[in-house]
Amino acid sequence: MTPTSGIPSWSGIWVAQTTPFDPSGEVDFPALRAHARWLVDAGMDGLVAGGSLGEGSSLDAVERLRLVEALVAEVGDRARVIAAVAAARTADAVRQARAAENAGAHGLLVLPPYVYRPDARETLAHFHEVLGSTGLPCMLYNNPAAYGTDVRPEQVVELVEAHPGLTGVKESSGDVRRLTALRHELGDRVELAVGLDDAIVEGIYAGAVGWVAGLANALPRASRELFDRARAGDRGRADEIYRWFLPLLRMDTTVKFVQMIKQVQSEMGRGSPRVRLPRVELSSDELGTVRAAVRDALAHPPTGLRLD
């Protein structure tokens, strides 16, 4: 399909929004909407619904769609709402993409298949099907550590040439050289976003213009200043904030990143640590580690950094 609606750029901070649950385990839509308003008020450019941090693999198709609908209704006139598209079956991913487009999403974050780890040819076949099914702008998500598939720069070139709607790449390989390679191969045809919180400054210096952020769920204003200072080339202030922030940002790269980020939200009074099975809340030792990191951060913030 030819893109029919667009967003001017993938630049800025896109919060991979966590999904709140009520005590019965159902999605807490009032909490979701309140959290979204607060994030946008704090200067976030967009929200990703139902991604990995949003426990998308634990949501059913109806819940995923309702997340998009709720966020579009709540903040869609002030920020861009991006729907994550991920499924074990390509046909289900295509259905997710079409449903999100009909629900008013501004764009899609397209993941490789769950469970089965396809080879390069199969990975491209999956992306071709999903990207060809929608008129929305799309960002491809590459995270080989999490999904077992690595979309190489030359494969991204093939997809971009076949699908004009593929205008962004979320790169989470952890190798900053990959950003350099993508820029070399694609120039300005796509915009690059960092997908690992603890690689954001290096990623910006390598040419990324966007950040799909995790800890921004709890500390959006600190995330905003870090991002803006790094993009402006204010290395002194950016490095000061980055050093302070890194113990928290590194939580985004652990196996229990969902539980840890939700716990940081809870410590900051901005959410609940509830997760949905098969995840369970942190053990006492893990909880102590997170609380100690938050306590240390709050005790010695950089001068002038806003933590509200």
C-alpha cells in the first residue's frame, strides 16, 4: 500500500509506555490515560502502545486495539501514538497493523515474529507482508538479543526500496557502529532511533534523531533534558546527566526490564509494579536493588534537573 497518512519525523522521544493493570489483572485504562497525559505534559513527543515494555506479548488482540484507541482519544491531538505490531504468525501481525490503522494510530513499530527465529529470507518475507499491508508510516524494530533475528543494513535497504512507508529504524543491537552503517547505506531515507536507554548519548552522537525510551515512563523531564542536550552538542551537561542516569537506564537492558521500570515508576509515585503472568513482581533482593538505585539517584541529582 502507498502511505496515505504521515508524521513529519521520527525525531524526538517516543515513550515505550508501560501497560498498567488493576488488582484483578485487567488493563487499567483510567491509569493508562492519566499516565499518557502526564508524559505528554512533560514534553514527550509520542507514545508506543503495546510494545515489549508494554507487555504486548501478554495482551490479547482486543486489549492491544483498545490501548491504541484509548491513547489516540486521550493525547492523539498533542502527541503521536504508535502501535507496536508483533505476533508469532505473520497473518496476525498484518491484522494488528490494519486494526491499529483503523483505530487512528499515527504510525507502526513493526517487530520480527515472536517464538520462531526465522532466517534472513524468512525475516524479510515477514516484514514485506506487514509493511505492504498498511498506509501508515512504519519504523522497523531490530533487537537481535531479544528476538534472535538481526536485520542487517543491506536488508533494511531492500525493505526501504520496496516500501516507501518504511521511514524509521529502531536500532537495539547495542552496537553503535550499526547506526553508522545504516546512515552510510540509507542516508536521509530513514530516521534512526535508539532503542536501548543506556546507549542514547552514543547513539545521538552517531546520528540517531529519536529515542524509544523506557525510563522516561518514570522520569520524562530528565529524559527530555538529556536528549535535548545531547542533540544540541552540549556534551558537558549531557555527560553530567548521563552519568547520573546510567544506573537507572541500564535497567532497560535486563531480562526483567518490565518489572524494574514499573518499580521505578512506583517509587516515583507514577504507577504500579503490577505485571501480568508469566511475569511476576520482583523478588525482595531485586526490589532492594531497584530501590537503592532510585534512592541514590534522588539523593544526588544534577543541579537544576527536574525529576517531577
